[in-house]
Amino acid sequence: MKINLIGVPLFYGCDRRGVEFGPDILRENGINNLAKKYGHTLYDLGNLYVPKVEEKDKFSSHKKMKYLNAITEVNRNLANQVYNSLNSGSFPFVIGGDHSLGLGSISGASEYLNDIAVIWVDAHGDINTDETSPSGNVHGMPLSAAMGIGDDTLTELYYKGRKVNPENVYIIGARDLDKGEVDIINEFKLNVWSTEDIKKKGVESVIVELIDKLTKSSIKNIHLSFDIDSLDSELVPGTGTPVSEGLSLEEVKYILTSIIKTKNVKSMDFVELNPKIDKEDQTLNIALDVLDMVFSLL
């Protein structure tokens, strides 16, 4: 497989420094070799340019969303990189950076593939809007924006219109949801499996439900977005918004393996590794372990 590795050194979405070093720390520790080990041809496209914005100016482009103009600029460029990768027959593999980049990835993938499903493996729903977000952090808004919910600056990124239908969105591992997000889940009847659901039903049962829904939808194109904070906070200290009572490494591997084995995953994000707050490379080593498995399956 031809893989385009796209780095997005962005921290504006989470407003916590350190996560912007994720792409380069993964390169320094052999992500390129992991892909090549399994026979893939990897093209490292480097890091997208991220404009500099002073902290005092974080609300200069929107009174409720931090660093909005810079985030949308990066996401437009990312969308185009993802679109061009798919158009050239390559698999866009996006490494972050914070999860606000998910809007750009989905936008580029949906523009090329037209009808897509999005599987969002995350401790958070990332379906806030400027009106519901308690923090103003845009990394909590990309999935809602991709569904056409929220401010036009985000929902109309790259091209006008909804990027993914809410019925084709699947959130796995959520356990830290804001009230506004719960309201959106209920209003749009989103497919959500919390960590509690996974622990109660068993990960195998949840995956059966997921695959059944995907099969019935007849959609053959999946964008898979993986946030390392889906794992339990004790396993991944090196992420900006860790949440306790999360997924085990075995559960995450089972989930990702099952999704990738559908052969319908056409693009992927890997986000929220913050090496500056990691402890003895614990999170980095787990990230590399997961990435090794992912590349072995693609």
C-alpha cells in the first residue's frame, strides 16, 4: 500500500502546548520504519505549516472559539492534502497534533469519496459547538462541524455542506461528555458506545453491533479517527485530556483490528500524543505499539 504520512503539529485546538511535537517524536522513534516493515511504500509529506498566534490573541478571530482562523487555515490545507492523497491512490495517514485536525481529514476524505462513515475512537465526543463548549477549545468540535452542526466557519470548511451524515457517525469509548454533546447525541440519535457499554457488554459484542450497522448502511468508505486518550488515563499520561476508567490496550487493539479488517478504512488520524507531559515515554511506547499493529493490518 502507498501511504502518505501527513504531520499536523497543532496545539491550538486543545490550548495546551506539547501536543504539537507529536508528529516529530513519532518520526524520531521510527514510525516510517514501522510502515515499511510491512511492505508499505511510505511517503513522508512532512508537517503542515501552522501560523503563529500569540496567546493573548487566542480569541481575536472569534469570541467563543480559540485560535479559530489559524485552526481553519491548517484544516483547509489538511483537507486538500487528504483529498490529493486519495486522488493519487495513496492512503492518507494523519498524525497530530490535537483532534481539531479531524475536521480537515474528514473534509478531504468526504470530498473525494462522497459517501463516508466516520468512526471516532475517543474518550470524548468532540461534538460541542461554539454555543455548547465550556472551554472554547476547538478540538472538542470537529465531529459536530463535520456533521454540519455549529458555526459556519467550521461547518463550511473546504467545501459547503455536511461532510458526513450523522447516521453514519460511530463514536466508541466516550466517557467524558458535556451536556450539549449529550443533547446532540439524543437529537440526532448518534451511534455511541461508551466505555461503560464496552465493559458491560464486552468489546466483542459492541464490535458485532458496529459491524452490523456498517453492513446495513452499505457504505464502503470509512474514515477512522483514533485519539490516544480513549485508553485509560493510567496507561497514557502523555495526553492533554486523560480520562480514567478508559479502554485497555487489548480492547483498543481489538476495536482497531476489527475495523481495519473490514478493508473499508480509506483514511486515518492518530492524535493527541503529548510527549512533553509523558512519563518515561510510557504513552509514546503504547502509541508505537498500536501503530505497529495498524500498519500490519492496512
